[in-house]
Amino acid sequence: MSLLELREVEVEYRRAGRSPVRAVAGATLSVDAGQVVGLVGETGCGKSSLARAAVGLLAPTAGSVWFEGRQVRPLGRRARSRTDARLQMVFQNPFSSLNPRRRVGDQIADAMAILNLVPAGNRRARVSGLLEQVGLPAAAAMRFPHQYSGGQRQRIAIARALAAEPSVIVLDEPLSSLDASAQAQVANLLKGLARELQVGLLLISHDLAIVRHVADTVAVMYLGLVVETAPTRRLWTAPLHPYTEALIEAIPRADGSGWLPESLPGEVPDPAHPPAGCRFHPRCPYAFERCRTDSPPLVEIVDGRHVACWLHERGDAERPPSQFARRTSAVVSAGGDQIHRV
Amino acid sequence: MSSLLEVKGLRVRLPTTSGLVTVVDGIDYEVERGQVFGIAGESGSGKTISVLALLGLLPDGAEVEGSARFENQDLLTLGRRSLREIRGREIAMVFQDPLTSLHPMMTIERQLTEHVRYHLGLDGTKARVRAVELLQQVRIPDPAGALGAYPHQFSGGMRQRIAIAIALACGPRLLIADEPTTALDVTVQAGILRLLDGLRRQSGLSVIMITHDLGVMSSIADWLSVMYAGRVIESGPTAEVLARPRHPYTAGLLAALPHPEAAEDTPLVSIFGAPPSPYARPAGCAFHPRCTFAIASCATDVPGLLDVGDGRRLACPVDPLLVRA
């Protein structure tokens, strides 16, 4: 069993007088020790809801979350147990997740005191050690968060999470508020920490390109569902789901070639009223009859690769949908912006 | 044909609690007709302030030096009233976050027709027709229906399209887009980039594109200036600058980017340290404390932006490309 397991997790938000929104409609995911799992998807796909459910900040409407063999219960008023604290979270914005009025060192030492992990006399040394681990001078302990840049603050937030001696850290968009060079530094740091400390990381991001450099495995979410999971490199060389293919083709390349990224026609539908059949079919250039009526399950196509798409069958070769479309009898264009494929 | 906009020696000082701080420190550039001119740089490099200065949108007490010739007028010496005539009509601007740049309590129709009524004097019916045209141009589905709606009823990408429609309302010659796709998802970003590219091809619109994202630059900008700590450190045709960067900072920025075709498990090469704050910029070349190529003179002399051939300009006495060769 993996360290962190999400099984068929559903998150539904009820709204007064209106139909409920199922932000997560049954997602299954697992994180092992020392493994970096990237969860990518666009705004509104439910990735942050899934992250909050994973750490118990939100009670799943259905399904369950398991951490170190025990079911994660939603956070109540009582302090978390020492076991539950081994599941930590780092938030997107280090400007609001750190307390501006307390010294960096005090904030990092909190977990040690609350969980009784380190005797009071040794805490200062441990704080220095953690700061050095995330690439900051030990003297940073005596300073305040505002004295640091975004990238440095995110390092402080990571050090604070590490203070609880976690086995898994869930990071919600930890890189997206940072500039390119800071982003690269923090991305490398995360990868290094996972290897060195054997911490499992669930890295949530909308940026597929950066996830590629950090994650061992990637899960792609669309409108509340995981549509594809694969080892990172194989996902890139041969995306199986048309949505994954579209995401990869939309990434601009800084090579000076003047290549314009491909745009995906249409809009993400309202999660309160998802399309029938496959949720991606109205925007999918390969959609055929079956996609309109039946929702494809997430099945393992080849070892380690799962996809929820009618184009693929168990045992198929790993080929992107553009090379597969011939299987469908009637390939329909999704309309809207032009679609070019080479 | 002369260029549409010619900026020379632009220097901006902004008032702060600790006195005037130099944010933009002498930059020059030209924007040609129908061209997308890119200004790249990290946050705090002065790229946004350098264009706000052109439009007279700086806070009170700001000091601006230099010249910005647009259509035989110097934007920096124009009075408030004349500048107001140009702003929105000749030069329009699109901001990063359409949720804050659009008015939340006003219908799309009112926001779209305000410009044409004010600048072009169109009456209600004509303005409405123009509004529908504009929404069609930026590919908003059901334009007539969209007029009565409010910004919150649209997705982020659609809002940015509406903000672009508002900017295009009076047929400007120059569109300044400040990080227009940064808040958007990649698939939506691709749509906006294709829209901007189409606009300049169809209507000969000139665009100043400000972004920290060199991938976005690569896909849309013809010409590129890279800024660091208030100065342009390298400029030239985008394809050249990105394929063969010559300034150590440009090269470092490119190396820090995740590249779609990079080999597996290549760590990102990051530039050590962080950009200096405008309050404490290093003497000499502002990049020298982070530069692996720095020589003694880098710490004392500010390198000028000099022609290095092929339309490229470089502010670096070392020129790493020559060192390696």
C-alpha cells in the first residue's frame, strides 16, 4: 500500500437554490515514499479541491483518503495526531501562508514544539539545519518573512513543512507565483528533497512544463476526473489522452522558432452541468458517437499507463491520439478555432 | 518608413518613503508598424513602469526624462489633455488581470461603448453595432447576448478577450499588452496569442508585449528587449536573441526554463541569487554579482548597449559567446 492513497474521491459543493457542483468526480491517486507525483490540470478542473481533500482540509463527499494505512479524517477542532502531522501541505502564496509578525525561526519551530519532536534545547539547531537544507542561511531564523523574496519565502514554507518530519507533502501550486529563475531553484530543491529525505510529494500545478522536470509520475485532471496517469517521460513522448496532447501542444517554446502554440477550441464546461458521455468530447477533435453517450473508465492500457478514452484499448501500443484517430469511423471537428495537426 | 514609436533615454524615478528611486534607467527602443515588440524581464525589472510612463499613468511625483516620439509628438512632454486624446484612441493598453481591469458592476456593453462614444462621438445605436463587431473580432460566442452580461459571467480567457475588444474599440495604432496571458491557462493562452497574432497581421496593429515568459515571446514577438534592473541588457530579432543569447542573463533565463524537448532528469539550471531591489542596485553592471563571466570592470563601469551586428545590441563587455569560441 502506498503512503498516501486517494480512492474514488468525490468533492461536492452544495449551493443554496442551485444544483451542486461536483468539483472532483471520483479521483484515484497514490503517492509512494520518495516519489514525486504531479497533478496537472487547468483552472476549475478540481485539482485544488482534491489537494484539500487529500490532507483532510475538506471532507470528501464520497470515496476515501488513506495515509500510512489509516483513513484521513477531516480536520476538526482538536490538534492533529502525531501521525496525521506527517502529512503536510505547502500553499501557493508564501506571502499569505507565512505569519508576517513572527520570526521565521519561531514559525519553523512550532511543529517541533506542538508535536514534541525535538527537545526545547535542540530546536534552534534543528531550525538552522532545516534552513540550510532549503538553501537559506541559518541567520534567516531571526528575521521576518517580509525581508525575503517570493522564492525565499516559499523555501521557508517548505522548511516549516519539513519541521513536522513528514512522510508526504502536498504542494498546491508552489511554483506559480515565482519568477523563472526562482521557479527553477525551488523546483530543483523539491526534487532533491524527495530523493534525499524519501518524502513523497504530491505536486499540484497548472504548468505541465515545470511538472515535467520535477515529477516521476503525472496525473492529468479534466473537469473533476483523472483522465490519464503515466510515468512523466512516457506521458511527454506519447500522450494517450487527447486532452493531454492538447495541453502539451499549447506550451510555448522559448527557442526563437516563432512557432505559435495550438489552442484548444471551446471552453471548460460548467462543472455543475458536465457534458454527457466523456466530459472532454465537446472539445475533442477525435470524438465519435460513443464518446457522446458513454463515459470512458480509467483503464490500464500498458504497464503503468492509465487513460480514460475510448480511442485506446487494453494492450494497445503507446501512441498519441493523432496517430490513432483512424480507428474512429467519423472524426468530427470540434469547431471554433482552427485545428492544425502535422 | 519611420518607426511608429521611438523611445530615447527613458529614465523614470518614482517617489517612495525613502526618496526618489530610479526604476527605469535610460532605455531606448523603436516599435515598427505592424510589429510585435517584446519587453522581457523578471518582476521589478522596470518593464511595466517603462510603458506606464509613455501613457502618463505614473503616480504623482514621478520624474520622467528622455523622449518618446509617437506620430511626430513627444508623449513625455504632452499635456494631460492631449495625452488623454491619444490614450485609448491611438494607444490602448491591456493588463494582466482582466478581473481587475474590467469594471465588475458595469455591463460589457457599457464598457465597450464608453471609448467610442467619448473618442469617436458615436451615438447609442452606432456604438452598439461597433460593440458587436468588436466582440466578433475577438471571437466571443453570441456577441449580441454578451453585451448585457457582466464580467463575472465570463471565464478568465473570455474576459481577457473582452479587455482586448475594449482596447481595440477606437482602432488604435499601438496596443500595449502587459502580461496579458500570465493569469491564464496554457490552452487559453494559446488562443489569446493566436488572436493577437491575427490582429496584427490583418489590421497592421503594432503591439508592445510585456512578459516574463520567453516562450510567449518566442511565439509572438518580432523584436525583443531583455531588461534587468531598469536597463535593457540585450535586444534584437527575437529568433536570434532566443536561439543565440549573448548576455549571460538572457542565457541564464533560458537555461532556467523547462524545455519540452530536454532530456530526462536534467535539473533546471538556475541563476543563483535574486534580482536586486530598485533600492539597492549594484554599481557597474547590475547583473555582475550573479554573473559567472564577470570581470573586474563589471563591478565599476556600466556597460553601454552597443551594436553587435545583425540588428542586435548588447550591454556586456565580456560577450560570453566570444569567450566560448
